[in-house]
Amino acid sequence: APRTLVVISLENVVEIETAYGAQLTDDLLCELSLRLLERLGAGSEVYRSHHHQLAALPNHGGGDVEARLTLLSEAFAQPFSLGGTVLHGDIYMGYAELSDREQDAERCLRQAEVALCSASERSRRLVRFTPALDPARVRENLALLGELKAGLEQGQLALHYQPKVCLASGAIVGVEALMRWQHPQRGNVPPGKFIPRAEQSTLIDQLTEWAIDSALAQLAAWHAQGIELRMAVNISARNLLQPGFVDSILGLLDKHGIAGHWLELEITESALMQDIEHTTRELTRLANRQLTLSIDDFGTGYSSLQYLSDLPVSVLKIDQRFMKQLCSTSDSVHIVRAALNLAHDLGMQVVAEGVEDPCAYAFLADIGCDLAQGYLISRPAPAEAFSAWYRAGGGRYCLA
Ligand code: C2E
Ligand code: MG
Ligand code: MG
């Protein structure tokens, strides 16, 4: 069987070194390596592979590596006691498989370190190296992020608009702005590819500001043409944590002369759960200015609706994965119905996302869902194409 190489670091080691100095950090790593040797058992080896990092080669015994390493991380729940100072330090680990070939050791260490980086970025205890984490791919992603800023400045980003229809009346009442990146060499890069990357840096703040600014400019133009719609823009968790974010939105509304109730912000369930106190404060300021706040992708996280209802949100968007099987007999029917009833009891409006087939549309209308959005009605389209479509239908959608 191939051996495993695992690299281990303490979550707060930099903080500890800053606060207590290098000597204590050395002692801590010593203590850590003794504990590791003890837990891993005879025949295991532990090295210091880096200033703040240990590397271990567990012995062959003990079966499943993942399970062994998970147990190992739990074993570090007890604090370290060093010369009268008691410190708590959670460890995180990255590991990779080591082949017998001598020359592979260096490469394997790098792979385990890449996995360790990923563990610390994603706040996971343990990450196994996979090719997706490969430095070449990571470089590719970093390059993409580097080009994104230039792309923003050079006008490579655009917004496409997808309508939301009122199921009771057929009226088109709103649109969601979805970001598109037309890259000169890579072609059309979908938001799922660059937004999560941008969210790991402050670039997301610029992207969101650009999106809100552009969407409001478009909205003002439509309003002037008699197309009265509410505009929804997606925002990221990180945006809410940025100081001045709320002020910048209010400033943009003023700049375009648009009242708050025309703007809706869509925030995913998981984003809402980060730093809930701060988030509530910021969202309340926006709600006080009549902005609509909605929970995007509802049903993909683990939060309860009851909990989310304490936030000043007034719209719930049920995730598209529940729409796929609405017409076959499945649990989705019950889930959608239950979410709808609960949301209504809490005074929230409900939007069904990703509606692709007529039968789902009819079902949603039948159970009293408020709005629907999806390819069935229209794919997201550039502003011109959207307004042509809107005019052709007289601002209404009719299920054929
Ligand atoms: P989302 O906000 O949940 O947007 C809905 C996604 O579902 C969009 O994908 C849309 O094109 C797609 N969609 C709509 N109707 C259907 C349908 O009937 N079937 C299927 N299969 N898909 C449908 P898109 O445009 O690729 O965006 C993906 C995600 O990227 C968005 O999910 C949103 O989370 C994020 N995103 C897009 N634009 C922005 C933005 O300006 N800022 C931020 N922070 N995130 C954005
Ligand atoms: Mg959305
Ligand atoms: Mg969604």
C-alpha cells in the first residue's frame, strides 16, 4: 500500500508566535510532534518541514487513513500547557499519497502542502490532495482572478437579465441581473467560475459595486421607457462585511434617482448565516430604506426558516433543484409546499427558481407560489433582447 504524507499546522500559530515569540512556538511544535508520534504509533515519523509546519509519515498499520487522521485531529482538542501558559490550538492537515519512487518525495510534500492550504482556506480540518488542487490549476485560477480586474476595467463584464413572473396574474414584475464575463481569449466565462474566486479577495467588492451601478443605470433607462420592474442583484457574504457597503448602495440609488423599493438584493442562505449580528444590523438599514432583501438558493443550506425569519428578509427563493422533479411523484412536492406555507405564515413572498417545464409552472400557480423564474419563461438575456421580449409580450407571460 502507498504511504501517506501528511503536513500539519496549528490554526493560530502566527498569532501565537506574534504574541509569545519564537521560543514558545518552537516548544509548542515540539510538544505537538511528541503528541503526533504517540498517537500515530511506533514506526511513524515526524519532521519539521517548515517554520510553522510539521510533516508526518504514519506507520503502515491502522487501516483507513482518512479515519485515522480524523481521529488524530480530535486528539488535539486538549490545550497545550507550556511554562505556565495554556494554549488552545486546533490543527489542520493536508495529505497526499507517497509512491515508492524516491524522486516523488519532494512532489508529494508539495501536494500535501497544497492540500493544507486548501484546508486552511476552507476552514476544514483535513483535506486530501486531489488534482483539482494541483498548483497548475491553482495558478490558472489565480491568473483568472488577475485578469478579472483588468476585464472589469476594460468593459468585458456585462449583466444579463432574467424575468420574474407573478403566477397569479402573469405580469412580469421583476428581473434578476446575472453577471457575464466575455473574456477575449477564454470566451464566455460563467459566474460560477469567477465569482467564488473573486469572493476570496476584495475584488468582489468592486464587482458588486459595478453590478449595482450598472443594474440601476439600466433600471433608470427602463423606467424612463415605461418598463416598470424591480431589479434584483446578487450580493456576496463578503460584501456585507465590507465597511461602507450599505452607504455605497444608498449612494448609488441617489446617483440614479431610484427609490429603494425598486432594488432587491439576493443573498444566499449560507452568506446570511455568517456573522449574523452584523448582517442583521446592515440588512436592517437597507430594509429601513425599503429595499427588498431575499434569501437565494433556499434549501441548499442547513438553516431553519424560523431562524432566517428573524432577519429583515421578505422574499424566499426556493432553489432550482427542487423544481426538477416537481412533476414526477417525489419529495420535492412536499418540500416546496411546506417551504411555501411556512414562508407565507412568516409573511414572506416566495419565488420558485429554475422553472423549466410547464407542468411545474402550473403546479406552482396551483399551490399559490407568488413568483416564478426560469428558462421556461426566459433565459437570462442582454438588456436589449430582454426589453424586446418584454414589449412583445406586453409585459406579461402566458403559459402556452
Ligand atoms: P443564482 O443567483 O441562484 O442565479 C440563478 C442561476 O440559475 C443563474 O445562473 C441562471 O442563469 C440559472 N437559471 C435560471 N433559470 C434556470 C433554469 O430554468 N434552469 C437552469 N438549469 N438554470 C437556470 P448563472 O447566471 O450562471 O449564475 C450562477 C450564480 O452565480 C448565481 O446563482 C449567483 O449566485 C452567482 N452570480 C451571478 N451573477 C452574480 C453577481 O452579479 N454577483 C454575485 N455576487 N453573484 C452572482
Ligand atoms: Mg440569485
Ligand atoms: Mg439561486
